[in-house]
Amino acid sequence: MVPDLRDGVRSLGTALATPAASHEPLLGHASSRLVRRLPYVLAFAFTVALLPSTVQLLTNDYKMPGGLAGALGVAQTAPLLLAVTRPLPAWWIVFTADLVGALTLLAADGTAGRPWPWPPTVIVGYLVLCLALALRESRRTLLAVWLATVTASITLGFVAPERSEGTNVLLIVLSGAVLLLGATLRERAEAQRRLAEQETISEAERAQRTLLEERARIARELHDVVAHHMSVITVQADSAPYRIAEMTPEAREEFGSIAATARESLTEMRRLLGVLRSEHSRGERDPQPGLERLEQLVEATVRAGVPTELSVSLPGDEGENGTAVGGSGPAPAVALSAYRIVQEALANVVRHAPGARTRISVTAPEDQLSVLVVNGPSPEPEAAPLETAGTGHGLVGMRERVRLVGGSLEVGPLPDGGFRVAARLPLHPPVTALEEPQETAEDAGNGTDGADGADGADGENTGNAGNEQAADAGEAKGGGQNPKDRQDTKDRQDSKSRQDTKGSATG
């Protein structure tokens, strides 16, 4: 028990001898310049007010010599200016001066009937100093300061109990209250500052996580696009020996190597995809939508209570839903990005401006796909926003998709209270983007049908395309063959190629 008490006293003594490492002025972290200057103003005001009051009180009321009263007054009040940056050293000066003043008053002629050991000016200055200590020093230091105050006050009370007027007990209570209040305010301010910092960090982490999630989603869709074209290469390389007549053994071996490399690439891609794709996300294995699905998306939005108008004007032949078909349409990755942008924009309208009239325009000026989604303000007060704050996933996803294909995106509110989303995407991204495999597959022959054959849906189309090329090549070589023989040869090659291609696609 005694060693523990000794260690505790030693720890408190160390705390009194070790001031805070920071010498920054009190309230130095405040954003307002006026608040940062407030400690200096208060310290100067108390010093100017207490110094003459203390000297006058000691000389007139306590009958202390003027020189001694002036020295004690300066020692008891001037360190308040130091307390703004170094409150613990200031406390040592003031506390020592207060003790010396209390002992000196025992020999003064006017002490009888006056407050002792602590005159009123001493109590006021000491409480101001305690507040400065509480805003800077640790709990252990504050406890040591209060225990030192208690010890000095009680000891002086026992030295001259007949002169004690209760100011020793008053200083004990008031100093403890001020130290506790100041420590509470400081810890509350520190807790709020740490909470604000943590919120800032959490917001940055949330934005980074949103970005990574969207990139992972795009990576999964990238697999679907690239796998499509790799399947075309595999099927065409496997069926090339049956479609091309009189192929040399070296050429057959080369096509076999191409097919094996394509299969190995698909296997590696699917293995890497397992890191990004959850085992339970079966819906993400579905075919990716394009511009042909915009009409269904708009119908679903109208059923949700948002009046929406759709206008699609693309080069080429008009499809069933007004979208372009044929070689002049946008690339698959661009069509998917456009669909996702419209989908997210409509979802934001439903969440934040339910019932707002919305217009969607998809055009293709100057070899670029322009996507414009504009909604007006939500009707009031019938339709209140379903959400007043968002996570930011939608805008991050839009920017990632636009950046993926090399386009540009502009989003922002409108003066009437609505919102505008405008994206410009290249119809055909550079060969360094997603469309390079597609061009290679199409150069090999009817890439779209070949991909369908790789999926087991329409392998016959790929075979027919390849057989037509083989027949043309045979006709060019054997120009003397009569039309009937050429037709018989072509029919036999068609039949064999269809069987082989179907078998390859199924495998």
C-alpha cells in the first residue's frame, strides 16, 4: 500500500513538473481569427484589472508596504499573460507568489478581520489561471494542481486558524469546479474534432470504395465483351480446316495453336473474374443490355409514376424500337455505357424528384453518341423526394463508364429546379479500347454469328459463312469446274461444316 502511495505521489509530482509539449496559444485551432485572439484579450484585460486592484488592496486594506505590495501584485497577476501559451509555468509562479503573500500577510497590521489566506483578487486571478490549465494540461496534471491547492489551503488554515475567514475552503471548491468544467469542455471539443476528422476519412474511404466497386462491375462487363470475341476466334480457328480447301499441315497446326491460345485466354480470364464476381451474383451473368432496351426502361419508369419521353435517332436502318441496326450503330461497350447512364439518371429522378417530367434524347451527331437526360422539378407538395441525400454511387459510375470509352460527361442542376445529365461518347472507341477484338473477329468472317455459335445458339450461321468463303476460294482455284459440281461440293462442305461447328460450339 505504501509503495503504491509513494508511486502515486511521485507520478503527480512528475505531472506538475512536466508541462504540455504544445506551446500553441489556447484556441489556436479555431477557424475564426476573433476566437484565436480571444485568450490574449482576456489575459490582458484580467492583468490590467487585477494588478492595480491587488496593489491597492494590499497597501490600503492590509497595510502592507508599497514596495512589497507592488512586487506581490506583479507576481500574482502578470503571469496570466504567460498562461495563454504556457499555463503550467505560469501556475508555478502565481502559486508561489500566493503562498508568499499569504505568509507575508500574517505579519501585516491590517490582516485582522480581512479575508485570509487568500484575498479576493488572489482568488479571481487563480481561477482564471485554473481555466487556462484545464484547457491545455492532462487530467493527471489538473489533479496534481488541485491537490496542491487543497494541501496549501488546509495547511495555511491550520497555521493560523484564528485569522482564517473561510477563503481557503472557497478556493478549494471553486478551483476544483473550474478545473473540472474546463477539462470537460476541452475533452468535448477534442471529441468533436476527432469525430469530424473520422467523418472526413470515412467519406474519402466511402468514395474510394464506390469507385472500386464500379470499376469491378465494369471489369465484369469487360469480361463479357472480350469473351464474346475470343469465342469467335476459337470457333473460327477450329472450323478453318473444314472451311478452307487444300490447307497445308502447317496452316492447320497454326490454326490449332490459335484456338488453343484463345481457349487458354478464356480460362485465365474466367479465373481472374472469380476474384471480382460473387458466387451468388447470377444475375450479372445475363446478357448486357444496349440501346434496344431503352424503351423497356422508359416503360418501367412511367409505371413508377415518372412521365418520361424517349427520342432515339441514330444513323443506319431503324430497328423495331427505333434504334439503329447495322454496321453504323454504336459499339457494344458504348451502347452498354449509354444504357447504364440513362438507367442511373432515371433512378435518380425516381428517388430525388418523383413525378418530375423527364425527357431522354439519344442522337449520333458527328460520329458521337449524345445521351441527354433532363428532368424538371418535382411537383409540390404532392410528390416529396424519396431521398434527400445520396451515396454518390451513380455519378461515380457514370464518370467511370464515360472515361472507359473516352467520352465526356456533364451533370448539374437547372435554374428551374430540375437536373441535367449530358454524355458524349464516341460511336467507335479507339482500337486500344474494347472494340479491337471485335474488328479482328469480323475480319475473320461474320463475327456476330460466330459468337452466337460459340454460345451454342446459332453455330450454323458461322459454318455457312465459312463455307461460302471456302466455296468461293475453291471456285477461284478451279475455274474450270462446272456449276453443278461446284454446287455439290459446296453442299457437302456446308453439311460437314455445320456438324463440326455445332460440335465445337457445344463443347
